Amino acid sequence: MAIVVQKFGGSSVGSAERIQRVARRIRETAEKGNDVAVIVSAMGDTTDDLIALAEQLTSDPPPREMDMLLSTGEQQSIALLAMALDALGCRVVSLTGWQAGYHTDGLFSKAKILSIDCCRVQEEFRKGNIVIVAGFQGLDAHGEINTLGRGGSDTSAVALAVALDADICEIFTDVDGVYTADPRMVKTARKMSEVSYDEMLEMAAMGAVVLQPRSVELAKQYQVVLHVRSSFNYSEGTIVKEDAVMNKDLEKEMIVCGVAHDTNVMKATLFGVPDRPGIAGEIFGQLAADGVNVDMIVQSGNRDERQDVSFTCGRQDRMKITRTLSGLMKTLPADSYALLDTIAKVSVVGAGMITHPGVAATMFRVLAEEGINIGMISTSEIKISCTVDEEQVNRAVLALHTAFGLDDVKSCS
Amino acid sequence: MAIVVQKFGGSSVGSAERIQRVARRIRETAEKGNDVAVIVSAMGDTTDDLIALAEQLTSDPPPREMDMLLSTGEQQSIALLAMALDALGCRVVSLTGWQAGYHTDGLFSKAKILSIDCCRVQEEFRKGNIVIVAGFQGLDAHGEINTLGRGGSDTSAVALAVALDADICEIFTDVDGVYTADPRMVKTARKMSEVSYDEMLEMAAMGAVVLQPRSVELAKQYQVVLHVRSSFNYSEGTIVKEDAVMNKDLEKEMIVCGVAHDTNVMKATLFGVPDRPGIAGEIFGQLAADGVNVDMIVQSGNRDERQDVSFTCGRQDRMKITRTLSGLMKTLPADSYALLDTIAKVSVVGAGMITHPGVAATMFRVLAEEGINIGMISTSEIKISCTVDEEQVNRAVLALHTAFGLDDVKSCS
């Protein structure tokens, strides 16, 4: 008998029929004698529908009221899933985020979980109940409903697994697991049987959004074993854990475990920034304060008195960036700024590259051979990212997937 | 400066445009310097849509999970209404039932409000906020979400008016006020400018469902003055209070203030029930335990050893009644039972009839002249109800409305 946390995303509970399928799957896990806690997202398009409703009323809804509104989506799906399980003869209870003891930090629309008081969940386990918990939400110290922001249900699941000291946290999604590249783009992409937290983080941060990065960080911190798998079939998915043996099903050693890409990328550049200490802190501190999530950062580092600073971020932040950079132009001051949103990012990831320093060179050579020009470059110990023209990103991913030996020979035609 | 509680029903907030109109109306009240607390129902068909979703999953959803599901409807409308007010430049905050301090008795789907701890609402008033509160819901002693049952938002509003010691409780609805009969059926029906709690209760209990009866009882108990009015125009509606002067706009004394009817009626009869003390308690105790709301009760009271007991209730209870009566057949025992659902109820109401004993006779005569056969009869100090064939109910209402001098001469053609 184990404690199992399962998480089902919005598409897994997108209709009555799907909810019933998910219910049968949960029942199977419970019937094996496990204590089962299930985190569930809002049904299919519920969140988008609610946002559309809010947009009919105002272009600038107060974040507190958006959280009040959006948190109803999960509350509906937990109730419906509990009904479906009850109809299957299971003992079950649904709990909102606050009933399940999620304490959050009060930052509306992007709250962090501070702690989970899981007494109620454990009490329900003792009564023999399957516990269905609303993901994506918690209550702050003032009794206000907070949401964790998009994709926050993954984090809700991992946090509950930590609090319950669960044996496994299964993340059910609409894909079979984590692939060496996006299988919609790369026909020869292979499913990884295992991947480490760090690799998963790099993959997640770079567009392979099977898991929300924050949830992987939390799993790494508390060493929660994740199993990313499909809610539509019973194939084994991908295990995410510390000491993952990459591609254990293959004999040859893999240096790179996957190729990720992200087309929701734009580049911003500030020209002629004064070269004085603290200037980068000023720029990126202001961007953070304005709620812009910056990804890659490149500073030319010339010896001149003034230099150029570039960074990438998601295209949804265009409005915010324009405002922030206009302000910085005056306060820094800087000469001018430019935005470019016809780019994409391609990355190769793998713990193996720490001991194989030629990976970057190979990556640049492969792209050059394809006639693809590289924009910005950013590296970490286990990943290398480049920006390329968005028209060329498909070709870049395919070429890198082949060059790093990731193609599934069986799938090759 | 006064404390004003306003309640808007589901049709008043059925679309973005209607929510904006309601928001403007609330702002007007706040701008006069009043502290305003607003109870709001779920948008238009939200509750029905959610019930339909649940029915796709199970024919017998657990009441606890239904409450979890249905309470989201009001949570959505409070958030949206708060956004609309914020967009108008108002200071506003929305509160769920549990945030607003509604303590309920734990009876899922038909909970009663035990108390309201209105500290939070008062704190928000002190901050200068308009407070939007989710109707229809509360939290029980175990931290479970309860709903008050259909129409419970009226009761939420009156209870909050009591707790806040409000000066007025305005019930906004899709009709102009309380009429002497259903204006869709009786063209000459007149709006009453005032009506007493008791009369309103009798009207409400008999199909003129402008207000939920429980909310009127509560208003009577605490002497909360209600103003029932349209959310679509600025006409004065109907004031409900203790010392109402009926039809004060008319010179002649009115004995009957209104004619109500209800077509959601069915009759059940138990034949050959043993005539021993406590038998009625047994029958109606069991019906109450099974959740059947019984309305009229008639016992033949013959001198025989066995007698017949009839009662009326809503048609939605057909399944429950069949089960209960089948059980009682064996335990009492009784000879047989019968159900009849082609009937309707017509009632005349008026405090004046206490001093005018001829009202019942007039009513029976008028119906006889129309060739309408009377089934069951039930009387109280201020109302007389009869069941008639449902095909004849329209004719009965029109005839009684005219006979008791309620026709609006101006509207007569």
C-alpha cells in the first residue's frame, strides 16, 4: 500500500466521457489498496471561457477578482470528478485548495505555495476516501483566494506529494511522456524512459512544456519521483528523478537527451546603455517589477562607454516591455530600443555534455550547414540555446535531432 | 448615509451588458453615500448548465458534491460584477459565502443560515468598499460548502440585512413588484405598492414566487423592510413590511389583495389508513424525512376505523413520494395509494378576510359559476386555497381577480 498523487490536466477532463475515463483510472489505482489523492485542472476551455467573459467587462480586471473567477474552474472539475467516482461505487470527497490546506503567498494570479496543512486529506484517507483536490489555487493569510498562474496544477500536485510524503506523483497529460523533441515536428523523436530533474527543467524552460518548471524544481528539492504519462493509454511514460539513466533502453551513451524549441519568443534590445556598475540590475530589476519574465540575456561587454543589452521573453509581454523600456530610456538613459518578434529558440539538453565539451561546436556547425543564422547564444552546464529565424526553427530541430543521434531507428523510413 | 443591501437575481446578471447595467445601478446607490452590500445569484442559466453537466455523469450525484459544483455559479458572478464596478472606478471587493461569514447548518443542497459573522463586510465598508457577496451559499461547522437551495439568494440578502442592521433590503428582479395576480395571465392585474409580510408569505407559498418564502419569514421575524423592484427600470416596486397599507392608492377597502396560482402541484392519497392516534405524525414525519415538501393536507376524519389521507406537493417529488408511500403501505398498513398530477392550486390572499367571513363562500360561488369543480380546500386566517383541474386554472384566476375587485380599471379594455 502506497500513497499515490495523480494529476490530470484540463484536456483529460474536457468532457463527461473523459471525466468518466479518468474516474475509472483512479479507481484502478485505489483498488490496489493505495491512498490516492488526485489534483485536477479546470475542464478543457473553462479557464479561457472565463477570461473571455472578464474581457467583455474590462480590459484591466483586478487580479484579486480574476483569481476569484478563475478558481471556480477547478472547483467545478473536482465536484464532477467526485460525482463520477461516486457513481462507480468509490468512496470519494472533493476539496477546494483552501479545504485541502494550501497556504499561498498572496500574490494574485501568480501565487506561490508556502505550505500545505494536509490534515484534512489524511483524515479523508483514514475514512477510506479517494481525495480529489482543486489544483492551481490556495488561500493566503488574509483569507483571499490566490491562483498559482497557468500550469500551476503541476505544482499543486508535486507540493501535495511532498506534504503527504507520497511514493509517486503521476502527471497525466495528453502526450505519452517526455520526448527527445516535439513529436509533432520530429517524426523520429523517441520517448525517454527516464530523465533527470535538471534535464527536465532545461527541457521545460525551453518550450517542451510537458511540466511546469516550478513543479520540477519542487520535485528536485524534495526528491519526489514524477511519472509523466498519458491519460489516454496505459503505456509507461517518462520517470523524472535525480539519478535518471538516460535512454537506458539504448546501449550507446547519449550526450544530448533532447532537442527543445520555443516559438513564443521575442527579442528586445536597449542600445547605448551607460557602462557603469549596477546597470544590469537596474534594467532587469525594473523588468521583474513590471512582471516580465526574461529568458536569455546577452550583454555585448565592449570596452566603450556605452553598450547594448539584449534579452528574450514571451511575446505576450510586448506591451509591458514597451512601457518598461520607454521608461528606462529616460532614467538610465539609453539611446534607443528595438523589438524583434520573428525569432524562435532551439536548445539541446543533456547532462552528458558536461563531460563532452564539443557539443556547442557541433550544434553551431550543424546549424551552419543548414544555412541557419544564429542570433543570441546562451549556455548552461547541461543545455545550449540559440535564437534563430522562426521560419527556420523546424529545420534546425530536425537537423540537431539527427546530428546528436536521437532519431528512433525503428521510426525511420 | 444608510446601510443598503441589494439583491440581484440570475436574469439581472445574465450577460456582460446586464452585469454592467447592474454595476451602474449599484454605483448610483453608493454615490449617495450609502454603505452598499450586494447579494448576487449565478448568471442566467449557469446553475441549470452545471446540473446538466452533473446529470451526464450520474443520475444520483452526492449532495455534497452538487453543492461544491453549484456554489461556483455565484462565485463567478460576484467576481464579474466586482470587475464591472472596478471598471466604473468604484472601490469594490467580492466575497464568497464563507468569506462573508455565512454559517450554515450542514444540510447539503437545502441548508439554513445559522448566523452571519459580518466583521469582514463591515471591515470592507470601513475601507470604503462596495461589497459583493455570493448568495445561496455558506460554510458549515466542518468547513463544508453548503447551498441554500433554489432561490436561496433572497434569504442570503435578508439575512445579511439583519446582520448588518441595514436600513433597507432591495430585491431586484425581472418584474416590477408584487402583483394582485400573475400579470402574464391576468392583463388587469395591478402592482401593489405595499404588502404585509403575512400576505407576501401566502402569495409566495402559493406560486407567486417573486420572493422565496423563507426570506419573507426572516424579514418578518427581524422586521426588515423589503423593496421588491425591477432591475430593468426605476419604477417604485412593492414595499413588504409589517404594517402595510394595502392598495393605499385606492380609496375603497380591499378584502383580498391578490389571487395566486401554482401549476406545479400533484396530489397523493393514502386509502384505508388505520384511525389511531399518531398516524398523521407517522405519515408526514416519514415524508419529511424523505425530503418531500408537503403543502395542503386533507384528512377525511370519518368515524370509520380506517380513513383516507390526501396531500399536495411539487411534481418534482413524484419519485420520492412513490417510494415513501410504498413503504408506508406496509408499515401502517394502508390499503392503497394514488397519485394525481393534472391539478393546480388557486388561492385568494388578504389580511382583510379576517374581518370578512364571506370570502370563502364568494370564492366557491365564483368558481361554481364558472363550472369549475373544487378538489381539496385549505384555509388560513388570510388565505383560501382550492385545487382545481389544471386546465381550468387560468379561468379560475381571472374570474376571482374580477370578483374580488382587483382589476385595474385603467387597464380594462
